[in-house]
Amino acid sequence: MTDLTTAGFWRRGAAAALDGAIGALVWLWSAMCIVVGVWGFRTSPLELADAALLLAAILALGIVLHVVYHVAFVGGCGQTPGRMALGIAVVRRDGGAPGYGRALARCLGGCVSIVTLGLAGLGMLVTRERRGLADWLAGTRVVRAAGG
């Protein structure tokens, strides 16, 4: 990747929406399989404590799937399927591949942004390189991919 043109806000947003849709479908399918499996092996209705445990397991599954999805794709090739479709990639500040450690730091920074209701990501709107907290923590930036 020789051209490090910063990816625009809307392109990044569309890629995030596509990744979110893919993640939601995988999570819903997995959660449905778990619920059907639990109901298939039970002979009596779920008690409240069992239902709460099942709900907690399904929520934990969603978090684990999110982290694995982003760390595996960004760490492996710098792009999630949504970013591939929109022609953008995550790179180190010098343009190199981010690697799994930076991908994990970026994912955790994204979680902080979610917890702060987007306040931690405001740097994406006001900085020249469009870097939010996740990118600052990981030492990465999002650029247009070659041919994108």
C-alpha cells in the first residue's frame, strides 16, 4: 500500500454498518442454536436463574464474537469484510500491517468508545487523519485501500 489517503467518515461508517450486520447475523444464528439446544435437552421450563444464565451466556458470546471477528480480520489482513467491500484498510501509522496486538488494542479502544457513547471517537471528526481513541491507542489509521 503506497498511497495513504485517509478514509472518509461516511465510508468508514458504511463499512462499520456492514460489519455490524454480518456480526449480528452470526451472533443471532449462534444464539438461536444455543437456545434451541438448551430447550431440546430440557424436560421442564427454564427457571428464572437458568434463563438469566442463558441470557448472560448469549451476551458473552456476542462480545467474544465481536472481538474475535475484528482482531482476526484486522490483525490478519488489515480489513474486515465490511472494510474490504468499501475499499478501506487499517494500517500502522507508517503504513505497515497492524498485526494482532494492535488489532486487539484497537478493538478494546472501540469498546471504550461504545461505553462513552461515542465521545472517545470524536477525534475521528476533528483530526486531519480521522483517528479516534481506538486508533490513537493502537497506533493505527484507516486509509483507502489500493484500488478502493
